[in-house]
Amino acid sequence: MISLPYLLRSENIVRIEGKHLLIGDRRVYPFEKRFERCSSVPEIASALKRMVTQGGGPLDVALTAMEFVSKQMKEGIIQENFAELERSAALLIASRPTNTTMKRSLLALLEELRGDPDFVAQVEPLVEAKKAVFDQLYHQLGKEGSALIPDKAGVLTTCFAEHTFLLSLAYAKEDGKDITVFVPETRPYLQGSRLTAPSLEEMGIDVRVITDGMGATFLSTGDANIYMTAADLVCMDGTVVNKVGTLGNAIAAHRYMVPYYAFSVSPDPTKLDARDIQMEWRDAEEVTQCMGNPTSSNGMQALYPAFDIIPPDLVTGVVTGKGVLKPEEIKRNFQ
């Protein structure tokens, strides 16, 4: 029986309680199990921008936020106006521009509702149906990913790859495979050491936390014999976008002939290649501190590109709802 760890249970990602939307605060896990309480869409968008949740979390939060807006409309807190629903979606989309799955899901929802005089009542069932599709897709990709994992597996990852990656490991473990996962800490938020590693430990999977610069070493020794990450975005030519640090490990994996697979629930048909990517740069001050503590001298200049662009020639395959595809197969399957 496959069970999800605390962080991936739906009620701990986001839920509506009374007049508030609660977002599981991944910035403080595992030291605290805290929720950010939001009473409006601007507050929800601000929470997304402040990285209260990351990875696949913003998708769940954004969809639930649309339910929250419809609830506020029913209760007379805000006006029953389709334009208000559109404004809410625009705020959410702008909060995380690299997350195009979130954007396309919200825009698709709006198109399904457009012109329906009873659109307010239709938001909740449509959102719940979309969530159910994604949940089913997570398990499908998890099973596909588990088949790629060798029996004696040293799995290198980056950041917090959420449902698809963790489910791959869970299904591989269920099949009796011997797995050790190498998890870079993932500066500056430490999603690897704070989110991925505790979740794997909770699932009973052998895990080792390493620093961000150690991936190439474990690839070179053969301790890590497969590299697997999430993908915040996949272009039609097979270009992958994921947390900064992914590119260096992908280059090292290529050098040492270790396969690199990225999980994508939704390659973006509007992004042909790297030229179409809007790169998200974040506040450089986040690089000069860690968990609120300074890591350099006061006023030090820094840079923080939040994501890496991994060219297709470094990608062995992309795990999708249409199978494990080579980069050159993405376009004909998704466009």
C-alpha cells in the first residue's frame, strides 16, 4: 500500500477553513508544522511569491484559491463577477511566472467557465475534477519512473521533486528494489535537506543528505547511478527547466554516462525552446542568508537565478503522461 508523506497529503498542502485559505508553510518544515493563513487572493499570491510552498504546491494552491474565490462570492464577501475571477487568476499566475503548468491550468479553468451564467457554482466541481486528474497522473508517472530505477540504485536528485519522484521511489521499494537516495541540501531554502530527505525518511527509504557541490563526486564514483528531478517547465524541444543546481548535476551525469530523467506532468506546448523561457530571478539577499541567519558580511552583493535551463542533449528522457519520451519526441506528443 503506497502512502504519501506528511508534506504531500492534500490537507497539508492547502485547505479552506472558514473564511481563510491555509497553505502548508514549507519554509519552516520539518522544524514546525505551520500554516500561512490567507483571507484574500492578493495574500495568497504574496504567499506564493514568498515561497511559502514550492514545487507542485503552487498548482494545488492556485486551483484551491479559485474555489476560495467562488466561496467568497457565494458568501457576498466579493462581487459575483467573472472579471473578478480573471483578476484573481492573473494575480496567481504573476506570482510564479516559471510555473506554466499552474498558468495553463488556471487559464483552462477560466475558459471552461466563460459564458456560464452559473459559473460560481461550477468552480468547485471543475477544480476538484482537475485535482483528481493530476492525482491520477502523479501515480502513473510514479509507476513509469519506478521502472527506470535499477535494482541496486543510487538515486541523485535536486530540490523537492514532489509526488512523481517520491511515488517512483515508493513503487520501486514496493517491488523490492534496494535504493539509496542522495539529496543535495538545495540552497538557499534547503528544500532538499528539509523537505525531500525527511519525506523519504518518513517513507522508509534510505537517504543521504549531501551539499550542493557533491553531486558530481557521487556520480563519478558510481555511487549515484541514476539522476532524477522534477521539471518546472519542459519545452517542445526537450529543454528542461528546474531548480538552480540541476544543470551542474546534469552535466556531470552526462560526463559519467549516468542517465538523467525529468518528471513532467505537463510539457508546455507554447514553449518551443529555451528562447521562450521567462527566467525567474529572486531577491539576491536570499543567497546571503540561510534560514534567517546571515552567511556573508553585511551588504555583500549576490545573484540568485532561481532556475537552470538544461539543454535537451543532457536529458536522457522525460517521464510524462504519454510515457518516457526522448527530448526529440516531446513535440510530436504534446503539440
